[in-house]
Amino acid sequence: MSIRFETRPTSLLTKLAMFASLALLGGLFGYVTAKVVDLQATAIGWDDSLAFAMAFGMLTIAALGGVTMITRPSAVPPGCGLLQIVVFALAGVMFLAPMVAPAAIPPALVFAGIVVAFAVQTVANVIAWRRADEMMRRVMTETSTIAFWGLQSVLFLYACAERLAMIQPVSAWGMAGILMAVYLISSIIPSVRRGLA
């Protein structure tokens, strides 16, 4: 049995509610960032700043995906909407957890939670791939290809410069933030080409 969703026109009130929700999310992000910086009593490093930006970006994408599912369900790719929201939300939480959670939770427990979230996200990604249509699979493949070749090239040049003592090494945490930033930017290219963004 299949269920058809009809696209409902977006009213001014709905648009204002969406804007208010994003503003609230931005305010919450700023508040949490300020609290973390205050707790650490030190200036936040570039790698943590990038991780916060990636977490905010992914949580925002998840929130916008939820709004789209409610207001324009027909615009959501078949079988992928909720799964993509889960994937982005978990990614955002996993980037935030190592910076925010240790203030109240033991690091070992935080790491265990991240491992569980990573496993759930991996399963969601696999299911999303299996349910996606051919166009969405093509977008996912192109995104991965662009990100891989771009990162491989930059990593090689950076490694050479580091080996020659021309630049300082980057932490694994900083590299994780760079990886996610490149992946998100790479996803825009095939999406725009196919009219998905």
C-alpha cells in the first residue's frame, strides 16, 4: 500500500514560523558556544570553531529537512527523507559531543555514545542508499568522488609541506572538520547540476 502526499502551498505564517525556528536554533547554538568557551576559560581553537560550524550546519540541514517533510512532502526524495534527517542530525550531535558533553559526562561514556551514534548513522546511510532512486545514488556517488579527489590532492600537498617543515601539523580533530566541510561543499555541485539545490 502506498500513500500519496500532496504539496501544500506555504503560507506566510508558515514561512515566518520557519524563520523563527532557524533564528531560535542560531540563538541556541550561540548560547551553547558561549557556555563552552566560558567553561574552558580559554579562546576556542580553529579546529573546535570549525567543528561547531559543521555541527550547526548539519543540525540546520536536519531541521530544514524536517520542515520540508512537513510542508512539502512531495519534494522529498522517495524513501530517503527521514533517513537523511537522521544522518545529518547524528553527524551534528557527534561533532558537538566531544566538545560539550565532557563538562557533565565522563569522556569514556561520551565516546561510547559516539560509537553507538556512528553505528546507527552507518546503518541509516546504507538503508538510504538502498532506498534511493538512480538520480540520488548518482548524486551520492559524485559527491564522494569529488570529496575524495579533492581531499587526496590537498592532503598530499599538505603532507609534503609539513614534511619540509614549512607548515605546522593539523590535529586529527581538525582534519575531521575539514573532511566534513569539503564533503558538504562537494555535495552542492552534483545537487545543483540536477536541480536539487
